[in-house]
Amino acid sequence: MRKYPSLLSLALVCCCWSVQAEVFTSIGQMTDLIYTEKELVQSLKEYIKAEESKLDAVKSWADKLDVVTRASTLDPEGYLAHPVNAYKLMKRLNTEWSELESLVLQDPSDGFISNMTVHRQYFPDQEDEKGAAKALMRLQDTYKLDSESFARGKLPGMHHNAILTVDDCYDMGKTAYNEADYYHAVLWMQQALRQMDAEEEHVVSKADVLDYLSYSVYQMGDLPRAIELTRRLVAIDSSHQRAGGNLRYFEKLLSKQLNELNQEGQEPATEEPIQLGTYKRPNDYLPEREIYEALCRGEGVKMTTERRSRLYCRYHDGNRNPRLLLQPMKEEDEWDSPHIVRYLNALSDQEIEKIKELAKPRLARATVRDPITGVLTTANYRVSKSAWLEGEEDPVIERVNQRIEDITGLTTQTAELLQIANYGVGGQYEPHFDFSRKEEPDAFKTLGTGNRVATFLNYMSDVEAGGATVFPDFGAAIYPKKGTAVFWYNLFRSGEGDYRTRHAACPVLVGSKWVSNKWIHERGQEFRRPCGLTEVD
């Protein structure tokens, strides 16, 4: 059974309710919480020291008074016959016990609670915890990591060890259960039970784990296994309020299914339960889910020997741009069709740090444009935080904008502001188009600059594992490399959208991913990129 929280812990929880939500969507902002927590730990230690000092003083009083009362109660009248003892009794009860009362009533927690109050506005809330849990499940699915590996902290590229306890696994499973995600509820309740059976320490009861696990297994269609788990639950806690009723219902339902199958002459359903961990992951809204996730794992990349032979590296001077003549850009082909190129040394370390410094205070949950209304809104398929920076704000931003214009030969006067994005726990952006399709003609209407003709993407960090930019349509995967940038056209010269450029930012498995985008629009490019003669020129 879970222990009841102390009054102090309840006070701390109350302090944490009023918070800045969606902290989990940005690793950059989450790093501040590390230092906040360190400061709170120091404050907590000071509080403990004050409490210990107070208890030592009270204990000293108790020991001294214990000696006095032992002597006085042996012969009360004889004890009080001595006038000094009579005086000291009056003094103790009138003065000294009042002083002791004041000492006991002192609250050393005031400083700690005050410190908590200062920091509570930056604390994550329940939505953050739920979002982080769902992010771990997303990583589990995308990179095909089993719950055991995750719980033991066995992740590629990890420099810091971290494990999930029985109670952590239980809370993960409960989060999935509350979202009606019974597939992940089974995986994590099963892991909690496995660690519990291995006699690891835990607060949650085995009955609670079996309760959630048995019903989740039932929801996955495995009645025999649900019955087996519920029987185990009844054996542990025969008075459980739901177990008995669930068991009778499951057994009746299984009997009915077996009878119906036998009457229809079909192969009788087996009473052998499906082994846990073998349930099929339910389909969802994304048609290319399997292709997208395979590319994120580095599988299914269609880089053939023939295609690789058509890729080159070269020096690029922006059609003899004066700013690039003496120091041309190093350009590498990443893909042949559609043509995607990478530029090396597109940003210096100093420029990256300055951009991050400017963006970090403004990071807010990244949005997507509603295809119907054209209004920006948040979405579960885009998990990151972003900020927009104008060229006038700092010479570095102006210099970056000018460099993009020099490299691409396209004007940035009609481009969107430089967008900086930082991906949080399991941060991702599922397959999407950068350009506006025909069914969403008003997407960029308020800008008055036409559609997004091209994308210039700066990688501002290395990523230890995950975080690739993938193109499911033609099977390309481009990996982040700090200081480099990739560029591609979203529209053909005719202005028609190139649907092959549907792409995604894979979930970050290990590390912190920083990027900056420059979306270049059609207006102003009429003479820089003239129209073609056919629809797909």
C-alpha cells in the first residue's frame, strides 16, 4: 500500500500546482530545473539541520526533566519539603515549560517553504509528467526498445546511468491506462510486476499492479491471460472490490466465446494465454508510421550504390557572390532527387551560442498551422519549443540571414523570421509538409508572401542518438551535425508543391537537439528562380 504523505510533502505538492506547463518539450529549458533542484536540496539540508538542532534541544530538556521527575515521584511530599525543590517546581511549570513550548512551536521550515514558493512557478506540472511518460513510450516504439532495457537504463549513447524503479514503471503504466493506451499499460505494468517478483523495493502493492494489468490484458483481447492474472489477484487479496466480479465476468465471457466457436465449427479457441510482450501495437492515424520509424532507426534507407555515385561535394560561391568568393561554402549532396544539399561550417560555435542565448528566454511550445482555419495551434505530433528572432535584434541574426541569402541566391526579405527550436524528452515532429497544399490555400494568406518555396535548416547541436531528419517518400535519413545546414526546395519552378518533400524530425533518444529554420517564400524570387515550362520543372 502507498504511504500517506506528510503534511510537509502535501505543502510541497500544493506549492507545485501553479506552474509553467510543457517544460518537458524543451531540454534547453529543463536544464535550468537541474540547478533549481540543487538549490532546493541545499535549502532542504539547512531545514533538516535546523530541525535536528531543535530536536537535540528538546531531547536535552526531556533527559533533564526525566531525571527530576524520577526523583520527585518517589516521595512527592519529602521532595517538596525542601524549599528549593518547591521553588524550582513553580519556576519550571511557570517559566521553563513555557520556554519549551515556544521551542517546540518554532517552525524551521519557513525558509525552505519560502524558497519553494520562489521557484514553484517554474516547476513542471501533471501535464509535464504525463507528457514525459508518453515521450518515453514514443521512444520505446520508434526505436524498438523493450521495457526491461528502458527500465535498466540501457540506451545507446548514454553517459549517465538512470533506472526506473517498480513504482516508476507502475506510474508509467498508469499514465498509459488513464489514456486508454492499454498496449503500453500492459508493457509497463508487466515490467513493474517483473521487478516486483525479483524482490525489488516498492511502495505500490502487487494487488494494484495486477488490477491494472489484468484489465489492460483483457482490453487487448487476451481473456485467458486476464483470467490468470485476476486469479492471482484474488489469491493475494480476496477482499479486492473489483477482482471477484471481474473474474466471474471474464470466465463467463470466455466460456461464451468458446461455445460460439464450437457451434460454428471453427477451430476451437485456445485457452493458452498470449505471452506478455507479444501483443500487436494498434494502428494509428499516421499511414507511413512503419516507414517513418524504420528510417529513424536507420533501417530502410534507400541509398543505393548507383544513387551514391551521383552525389558529389564541391565548393559553392553562390554564383560568384562577392561574400563567398574568397571563402566559398563546402557543399555536399545528401540526395539526388529531390536535390538536398548540406553546407559545412554554416554556423560557428560562437554564433550558435549567441542564437541560443537570444532564443532561450522566449522558447514556447511549437505550433502548427491548422489546415482548415490557418490558425497556429499546438499538436501532439510536434513536441518541441520554438522562438522567432528578427535580424534587427542582433548582428548575429542579421549575419545568418544574409549568409542564407548568399548561399541560396534567394531573397530573405519575404522569408519568415529565423525560427529556433529545441526538442525536449522524446522531442519530434512527425511527417509533415513545409509548404501549403491546395486544400489549405489560406495557410500563409496573412503573410502575403506566397507559399514556402524552400527550407534552410541549421543544425545547432550534435545528437547522441535519434533526432534524424527523414523523408519517408523516398527513404532518406539526414543526421544532425553541429554547425552544418541542409537545404531543399519545397516547390517546383512551376509553383506546384513537391509532395516528395514530406519529412519528419525523429524523436530524440539521447541528447538535446537545437535547430534553426529559415522558410523562404515565393514573393521576390521571380527573377532569382524563374518559373519552369512544365508542372514539375
